[in-house]
Amino acid sequence: MRYLSFCLFILALSINALVVPPPGIPRPNPPRGGRFSSPLQNNDPESISGQNQTGNILKKVTQGSYSTNWAGAVLSNSTPSATFSYISATITIPTPTATGNTSYHAASAWVGIDGVTYTTAILQTGVDIYMLNDQAYADPWYEWYPNYARYYDEILVPPGDVTLRRSMLLRATMGAPKSTATIKGLNVEWIVENLKSDEAAVPFVEFNKVKFTGCVAKAAGDQFGVANATVYDLVIGDEVMTMVSVIGDKEMVVTRL
């Protein structure tokens, strides 16, 4: 177990396969300098007129909510005093699929606090999976939105059914990137995101599925899972890109369509 301490939270990282790049082996160089996540962007199902390749949209319109950047599960606090202070999950990282396109295609799997009913700040940690020059990569990171993500460049995570445990424990409200970006603990989420780089959405990478297990959030001494969460599927243009399945209270699967 590797621990990285910050003034606001403790980020606990444990991976079943940690690889330090050998000297002289270059790391990939995706355009991640301006990479950042965004708060939830809702999409009205009635505005979706098309279908994906399997036609699933006609079956799924009444089964959940849609977002133009997030796929996953979101919990909001039931009372103002019951603020979330902890979120955790183990993420199984798939191998992204080569499509013959050499440009940067990516998706990001993460857990976070805030970003839905309170959108000024998001505290989050996760992993980017991406294809670059037809090679698959996975990079772990943390981010305190609106700041850009910061990466663990000393760690190389091999994609392909690798499990990555991500958890955040909220310690205080000090240390925000700016005074208006403190964490309120009004929402928690387990998400696969169509991330942005330099203000533009990155092409959404092909993959099989991302699995979140051991999903736990804590607020006011109580513990919560994903069984009663609001589920969002990702829509890009008029195409539904994901199918989110909640399995019991502690597991969720995001399948790429």
C-alpha cells in the first residue's frame, strides 16, 4: 500500500501490479497538460433522437438519466448536515481497443466528491485509459477541480483487467486551489468520463467494460453503496455510448456500446 498525503485528504493507492518504468524506456506523451474533468452535464432524454449501433437507446430512455460527459452512479446527501466525507471503490481497468486510428483516444474512470448539485469543485482520483499510436496505456491521477489533473508519473499501470483501489477521506476544508473551490461533500460519484483536454472533449476510446467493486461512501456516520444511486449513461451527439448496470449495493459495471 502506498500513501500520499495532502492537506485536505488522504489518497490511498494500492494496485495489484505497480510497475516503475525502467531507465531509458520512454513514457507515452499524450496531450494531457490541459487535461481536466468537468462537473456533471445533464442531457434530456427527449432530445436524443438517434440510436447507437445496437439500437439500445429505444429500450433505455425510460431506465435512467443521461449525461454528455459522465457514465456511472451518483449519490446526493439527503440532508444538508449529512455531508459525505469518504468514498472508495476498486476499479478493474480494461484494455482499450485499437481501432487503427493513431490519434489520442481516452476515457477516465474515477471516484469523486461533489460535482453534481455543487459544481464549483470536485475532489477526485482515478485512472485514464487511452490509445495512442495503437498502443494501450493507463495512467493514475488525482485532481481538485477546477485545477488540472496531476499524474503519478513514477507509476506505470499496465491496462488489461488490472485492479486499482481508489479511496478518498475528507479531512478538512483547507487547501483548496482557490477560495471558491472548497469541498462541500454534497455528492459522491463512481464515474467513467469522456474527459477534456485543452477545453475540447477527447475522442471516447473503445473498451469492453469498467467494473467498480467495493463501492462505499460515508456521511454522518452512515455507510452507503450504489443501490440507491442515480445512474447516468453517456451520450455523445445522438448516440448512447454506455450501459451502466448496478449489481447489488457494492458493484457497478459500465459497458461500452
